[in-house]
Amino acid sequence: MKKPRILVVDDEKLNVELLEGILSENYEVVKAYNGKEALLEVEKNPPDLILLDIMMPEMNGYEVCKELKGNKKTLHIPILLITGLTEKTEKVKGFEAGADDFLNKPVDMIELRVRVKSLLRIKYYYDSLLEEQKRLLEIVTNLWG
């Protein structure tokens, strides 16, 4: 079975390397260092999960999140916002942008692993339902022509 693919997006190289080090044993980790690069990576090869920093130049995490959740092809990809921003309003803003979960920096490794696993499980269930829907549609189409 192939490893789930996680896109880590942060403009701080050290943060990306830290998350890659924590996750690379169990997951294929792909990296992007800004929002535009992240969108290109998602378009090229959609990941199973995105870990997204909020504070980035050019295009912040909220904007990336809104764009991905507003696109029919990518709205099903879970997004976990990871940020140093601690205000409750920032969390609310993240969820309003479409984020599926939220973690504050510094990231607790155990909590990160648990949340990643949970979001990937939800994505797996979603993908399974889509496959079943396709299969059933095929059966109905074959029966009723």
C-alpha cells in the first residue's frame, strides 16, 4: 500500500524540515515554500493532506485555503493550519476559510501525529465513498443503459 502524500507549506525552511522529519517515516512528504508554489503542487499532484502555515509573503494561508476549498477538484483535501498566531479570532478566520483543523506553533509532535492520522482517516473514508458511488453509477448505467 502506498504511503499517504502530505504537502507541507511554510515559508520558513526550518519549519518544513522539522515537519518532514516528524512525518517522513510514515508518509510521503512534499514541500512548498509559499502559497503559489503550494497551489501549483496541488494542481500537479494532489496530496492526501495539506499542512499549511498562515503567515507567508505574497499569498497567506487563508488565501490558499479559500482557493483550494472553493475549487471542486480540491475541496475534499483536508487542510491543517499550523501557525504561531494564537488569537482565537485567527482560528475562527482559519475555519471560515475552510480549514479542517488548526495547530499552534510550537507544534506538539504527538498532537500533530494524531491529528494527521485523523484527517487522513476522514480523507480515506471520503475517497472510499466516491469510489463506491462511481461503482454504483456504473452498475445503474449498465442496467438501464
